[in-house]
Amino acid sequence: MDYWSTRMARVQAPTLREFAKKIPADKFAASNLIFFDVETTGLNSEEDEMYQIVAFSSEQNYFNQYIMPRMALGVDEKISFFGGLVSVQNETMEREGQGHVQTLTPEDALENFVKFCESFSTDVILVAHSAQFDMGFLWNALVENSLVKRFGEKCIGFIDTLPAAQKLHPRRSVNPKGPQNHKLATLISHFVGSTNAIDLHDALVDSRHLKSVFERMGRRDQFLDFSFQLEGYFAWQKAKINLPGLQFLQERRVVMKRQLNSLAGKFDVDSLRALARQGRETFVENVGCTGLSSQVIEKIYQKFSSFSSPE
């Protein structure tokens, strides 16, 4: 096996950090922090749905909305989530300890969520625990409701408090004064005090407690290393979809992995074909947004202009 074949055999899916760099320090310091959480019908962001979305800034300024999942529409039998804490029947949602809760459609809930973020005079940064889980559901909802661009104009990124807690406060097996583990419930107990277990699947309660945990874990600037620019996160999500179709460019030695990632974060095969059909000038002008060199863009153009299918 030659050198290139060995490299190809070891190609792995891109990591988030390859695309999403840290938020610039000046913007990080100047932005408003919003503590963010969602509750979902399951763990798979591609198949399951959000039924609650919360953005918490302060006791006087927060967003809390329950969402009627599409899976429950037109279904007569009772559907329960999280062992019965939340249930839906005949398009009515009930929560244990609260009774009936008002819901909105996913479209209206996301519109209101974006409006809440837009209500701040500064840019905003979301703060979430195990943020990639929550952001995966938010990303899909933003795409479905054509709100990606608008949300990205206000929110510049997010902070993940899970790796922050792991780094700043190692677990008790390493640090005698550390938490037992880094689950949110454990951190709440460690930094804030015990809380009613039933509340820990309420996104509003979780977000409120997360703000308290965040403030006790360290100074704000200590969380900079655990921030991710939203533009890079969006590119990462697009690249995961686009990479399989563009992989032939790396296999044929047109681009290296880093260059392929940059391309896949902006374009898919069909869009590049369409640009190539419009000619070199249009292709170069548009693909230039990837930051690739003119020589590399020229090689990509030659591939897409020389045949109708890359296969």
C-alpha cells in the first residue's frame, strides 16, 4: 500500500473543532450569555423531536416553550416521554406536577426562540451542557424552518460546559474536592445543592441551575477554550452531509483532507456541478469563499468541468 492509500485508509469523519474555532476573545467578552437546554422525545436528533426549548438569561428574562411534537399529531393513544414525566394525548400535553401545559407548533416555537435571541442589544452566546446534543436538535429545527441565516446573524457561537467541567474540575478519583462525575445533575448537587429529581428533565430548571453551576465553576474567561463559533458549527453540519459525495476529490489527489473539509463545509456535488456549467469565472468567484488557493480551485474546476458525473 502506497503513502496516499495509507492516508485514505485512515480518513475519519471531521471533528467539530476542525471547523468551529474558539470565539474571538473580544466578542466573547462583549456578548450576552444565554443558558440553553432542550427536552426531546429521544436521543437521535435525526429522528426524534424537541418538546421543550429554553433560553435563560435571568429570572426576569427567559424563554420557555413547550412544543407539540409532529409524531403526536393526529394520534389518539397516549404517548409518554421520560418514563411518563411528560405525556401527550389528543394533541394535549401534560407534565407531572404541572398538569396541562400550553404548546406551540415547532414552526411558531422556533420563530419565537429566534425573536427572543434577537431581543438582546448585543450578540448572544448559548451555554449548554453536552452542547452538541442540544445543538444537534436546534440545528435540524433551524434548517426545517429556514431560520439558519437569521439565527446566525444574532448568535455567534456556544459554550459547552461538559468539557469545561472535566478540565476545570476533574472528577473525585483525580481531585478529592472534585465532583463524582460530570453529569449535569451531579454538578448541580456539587456546586448548588440537592434538587428534586423530577425537575431535572425540565429544561427551565436545568438552565437555571446551569447558570448557577457556570458561575461557580470559574471565571467567564476560563470558558473561552470551550467555545465554538456558530459559523464553523454550521459548516461542520453541512460537511458531514456533503463529504461522502466529494470524497472522490481526495481519493484522486485533487485536494488534501483539510482542503476537502473547507470545500464540504460550503458546497455539495450538485452545487459544484452547477457552478462548473456556468464557466470558470463563476466557479472561481463562488468557490473562493472557502479560502482555498486559486491553484486548488482550478484543479477542482477541471474535475467538475471535464465530466458530468464524478463517479
